[in-house]
Amino acid sequence: MAGDKKRKRTDNHATQPGTFEQDTSKPTAVFTPSGPRTSTLSVALPGSIIANAKSHDQKTYLAGTLARAFAVFSVDEVVIFDDQPTSSNHDSEHRKQRQRRSHADDEEGYTALSDPAHFLIHILSYLETPPHLRKTLFEMHPNLRTAGTLPSLDMPHHLRSNEWCPYREGVTTRSDSKGTMVDVGLGDDYLLPGVQIPIKTRVTVRLPEDDQTVEAEAVAPDVPREEGGFYWGYTLRRADSLSAVFTESTYDGGYDVSFGTSERGKPVTQLDAEAIPKYSHMLVVFGGVAGLETAARNDTALEGKGISGANVNELFDYWINLVPGQGSRTIRTEEAVWCGLMGLKSIADSRRA
């Protein structure tokens, strides 16, 4: 195996002033880890926003706009929740029927109309996946028919073949008694020795430092962030209600700090960053067309705990208004996500545990 083929390196960093002329033809804002990071940033929003977009192109573009925000602000987890009335969507049997229909649609047809949340997750998952893996991991599907026209997320794990990183995303190609071969986009497959993984499975791998070694190590998807400090894309989770965003958290102990967004909240500019506690897992929740008040009103679990649309702010540590004195009567959810993540960026960066 040719080590230089696998491991050709590029210098992505800007030059020091005064050394030689900078090349301004290429971006220089390449993500550079500052050290291991165990803290996470999560965003939750309702899948119903897809239903409010009229055409397929609008629905796809909306999903792409959200994905770009998640990438730009290094969001680690995206939760898509249901904010529709209990009578139509949260009944247990109806939910099971909807999930079965969703799975069938995923194999047979278009889901933007029958299950907007599924459609949104489908597009977001496709965009988060490194381009060299998409053809293997995603079959042709009506949901994705124009997803290829969306702007690239260009995240740190979307590596070019001439870029080096100690971690890579790959897809398994074959398996035998020696282990499993994985394609990581470097031309030749690497061997994951002693492990048997089904083919066409996405895996995160740590590459060897030795150029001549063709064996790699499968690691948990969180390892590049927790050990290397890399932003490694976002995971996706679906929740049946607003309350389930909290109760079904995959993090031990749930979220340390939560922000709910509403035009009736406190201006984000008035937050005292120093008064906000250090966090391990931060959550920012956005409402749909009718706001988080309606999501709470339609949540039977919250109703049982005395929380309704009138006092949904009690569900969060901070209840914030992202754009005080807004000129438009409404701020669309995709716009609110950009405004919110920008407004909270300094807090997200400075208050990490």
C-alpha cells in the first residue's frame, strides 16, 4: 500500500503576516480543535415546519437552511419533536400506525406530506453524511430527489481525499475471518482487525500514525470530539412531544441548561453570561408557526404536570426573545435558529464545563 497516497497532507492554515503573500483564493476558516471536548450543544424544533412549506423545493431548501445553521454553529444533537394536537398524533395506537406508515413510506414513497418530521430527519441525515458515503448509505428516494442541489455542509468530517485527520467516517465493504474492511475515502480500504460488522454500515475509525499500516480502529462516534476536540457533525433524534425532548435525552442526567425561545421572553441581549452555570449539555428549543406555547398545550404529559401554553416558560431555565422589536410580525423557525444560535454563541462557548 502506498502510504503517501493515503496520507497526503495539506496545510489549511493561513500564513503568518510578513512571511509570504496569503492565498486568498481559498477559505482559511478551517476548524481547528482547541482540546478535548465532552460538552454538547443540542437544538430541538418541530417537524411540522416542513408542512408549512408549499412545494417540494421549498421543503428541501428549508431543511438545507437548518442543516447549514447546525454545521456553522457546531450543533452536536438535533431533536425533531411533534407539536401537533394530542387527539390526532399522540394517541399510542395512532402513533404506532404512523410509525409503521412512516417506515413503509421510507421504502416506497414520499413522506413530506404524510410525515413531515420523517422527511426533515431524512434530509438532515443525508446532508450530515460525508459525500463519499452517501451513494452507499442512501438509496434513491423521492425525499432526496433534489437534496443534491443543497449547499454543502463542509464539516470537519467531510474530508477530501488529500486531507489528513486522525479520524474518518467510513462504510464497511466486506467482512471475513480477519476482520472487516472499511472504505474511508482514501482509495484503499483499511482493515478493522478482529471485528465483524455488516456491510454498508457507517463507522467512525481512528487511523494509524504509521503510513505503511493498513489496519485501523473502530471507535465510538463521540471519540473525535471527546478525545480529539473535533466537531464531528450532529446526531438526530425524534421525540413524540415537547416533553419527550427532555425525558428521552440520551445524555446521563439530561440537559444542564435549557433555553426556550418566544417573542414573550427576556431579550437575549439582557442575559448575564457570567450568571449562567457551566454546562455539560446545553439545549436550545425553537417553536413552530404557533410557538412553543401551542406545543405545550398539545402535550398531555405536560398537562399532567400543570404546564400549559400560558406557563410553558417554566419548562426552561431561560425564556428568551431572540429579536426584540422585530419589524416583521413573524420570525420563521429557520430564521429563529440562525438568530438564536448566533445570539447564544458566546454563552455556548464560554460556559462549557
